[in-house]
Amino acid sequence: MADDLISRPRPVYVLGAGFSKAIHENMPITDQLGRQIKERLPTGFDMSGIEAGGFEDWLTLRLSELPFLEGHVNKMRRAEAERVIAEIAGILDDHVAEASATSCPLWLQQLILLWHSERAIVITFNYDTLLEQAINLVRPVINGSPLATTVYADQIVFPAPPGPPAEYMIDTASHNSQSFQILKLHGSLNWYWAVGDPTGSTLVRMREKRVLGSVPLTIDYDFAGAKTLDRYLIPPVTAKDGYYNSYLSHALWRSASDSIRIAPRITLMGYSMPANDRVTVELINQSNATFEIVDLDPGSPEDPRTLAGRIARLGPVDSTTGGATAISDFVSKKLKSTASALSSATVVADSGREGDNVVLAVPSRRGVSFYCLYEDQDEAIQTYQIDPSLARGSSSPLNEIAYNQMPRAKQSVDLGDFFNRRKLRARLESSGPLVINASDGQLVAVSAVEMTVERWKMIRLCAAPLG
């Protein structure tokens, strides 16, 4: 049976600076970034007036050709603006390095797996790579051949500039449609180009191999010299038209447009959609979706001066979540609703193969580890690890192989206590979300897909940590 998620319109999430700030509180929003640049640049560098109109207005004016100024003055002003834009990357590099040494928030790990389970489209205007580093930590599991495998951030961020020649096995993995997709519309700290390239032919990316709060996947050497180029960042200016000419920019924005046109739901997370961001407003205005707003201060849909009020002019606002913990609160609520809805998923409700075994697949050092599930005497759900490749040639069901491999001390359970599709559905319908006791804590199942290993057809669960 084909996975029914493939043909569904995919929900869209739009991320702004508030999202990165929720990951690490020191990540600056636009005006904070401007103030930090002013403090960092040499004494005598003229950034007067930045406090009056804000960083975006100041930078826009510096890049504009003012008709009352002589040509050489306008060129000097533009050069100064380009110097400031280059400093953006340096400041964010420092903040990202600081954040990379901290642990990944639980809500972010949960959100990545929720996005993975619904194959979401994630549109972000953030340059930093904190989200990518969190993906490298979580490593969502997908079906592969002959077994399941995991995906890394480099496979989820696309369209993107071409990467350097492969150095390691993970470099050869291609972009993957079985998970969610990230569209970085304003560029990324690990994207480089020769400034002023009218075609974008010089664009190249370094693969993000850092892991949030952990050691990098590998040591990444810049043999291609990408880091000798300038960062590809569309700056925070009011008029961005001159930065949208490259092939990559067109591909990114048209991909976003295609997704927004058919999205059933658009969730804004830490993105305030300022009125002067005309291109994005017009992009979102193409949708027929309902909106969710997750922001520090979303306001009311009835008040046009607030974020919710501005969004309400584009479409119905279904819900708002506000406050200092708005994003983590939203994720907690979404995790509960997604886990509760698992019983109605097509793969669970299908009665065609009631006896198909149920496995939990989680990333491990070897790639993916498989666990059969069973109920203990207290009706708690426990796991027992099994290697399907070691069971080749056996004529027994996977659950029976696991049961026979269990130490005698653990065989206070019956073979009937192991989960198949029928038992999974019955448990979900009677007890709600499927909470699983794993070796490193409790997990809750958020999605299920079919998978075949050797001759075994099974239900593979994706589960998020509960903390």
C-alpha cells in the first residue's frame, strides 16, 4: 500500500528571527543585529541615525542611489553598506558557535520529528544553521533498501547551491522526499558566492556537519575554497529586488509559492511579517490556507495593528499562541494532538494484514536500531532490540524471533503481548497516545509507515522524546 502522505498537500511553516531566538536566547533579531554591528566596527565608521529608523531602514537608505548626492558619494555609501552586510555573517558565526555548544531544546527535537511525520514544508528567513544542527542530532528515520536509514540536514535543505566534492559516505546522500523540506529564502551562513555574480553560477555550499550540543559528524575540510568567497545572504533591507536575480533565488521562491498555493495550513513561528516586507506578504497572499500564529505577542485577529490582524486580512486565523514560551507551548500541544490522532492513520486502520509486526526504529551509531514492542504485566509498553538481518532464513514472524531471543528472566510475557497491527490499533483506540519505555527515556509515537525487510512486512513507528 502506498504511503498516503505522499499525495497530500503539505502544511507550511514560516520561521522568523523569533524562532532562532527560542533555540538560543542570544541570537539577535534585526535591530539587535544592527546595534551589535555598530559596536563591532572600527571607531569612526559612520552608522549615525541607526537608532532613529532601525537597522533595516538605515541599511536600505545606504544602498539607495540618492539623487542629490554625487556619484562617488553614493558609491562610498554603498561600499559602507556592503561592509556592514559582511559583518552580519561574522556576528552570527559567533552566536551560532556559542549556541552549538549548548544542548538541543526538547521542543526542537519534538518539532523536527513532527515535521518529519507530516512531511512539512519549512520556509525560513533565518541565515543561521541551528535548525540544521538539530536535525543532525535527531536524524529522522526513513525507509531504505534493504533496511531503514536516517537523513541528515544536508538532505532536507533544498533547493540549495551545489556542494563540494564528496569526502565521506554521508556526503553522497541525495536530497530526500520522505522527510520534510527546508527552503532558506534569504540564504544561509554555509552558502557562498562571488558578490555581484549576476547569474549565481559561483554559488556553492559547505555541508553543515555540526550537531547541536554534540560533536560534529565529521571534520569538514574546505578543499574547494568555498570559504574564501563571500556569504550568500539577502540582507535585511526594505527593497530586496536586486538580490533576487539568481537562478537559486528564483527556484527557492517558486518552490515556496507552489507549496503555499496548495497548503491546507500555514503556521507562522517567530515571524512578525512586517508590512514593508512586501514580497513575502504577496507570497503568502496566494494561499487559501488557514493560519496559526506562534509569536511572543500575536495580538488579536480583530485588531489590524497586530500581527494576527495583519494575517487576518490574508486568510482566516485559526489559532494563536503567545507569550515567552509560545513556541515550546505550541509544540507540546501539537505533539499531543498528533499522537492522539495516530489511531486514524491509514496504515494503522488498514485491516488487510492484521498480523504485521510493529517495530520502533531509532537512529544509532550503526545507522538504525529496531525494537519490537510488547506489553509487560503492568500494561506498560516495553522494547526489545532485534536485528532483522540476523534473522535471515527464519520462517518465524519477527515478534516470535524476538520472543525466543529474550532472556528467560524476561519471559514473564506471552508472545501475544507483542504488538502487531491489530494490537496497535486496539491499544491506540482504548488508551490514546502510545507511550513507549525506551532505554534513554519515554517516547510517544507520532507516525507509522509500512516497511518490508527481507520477507517481513511491518509497521515502522516514528516516536518523539517526552523528556
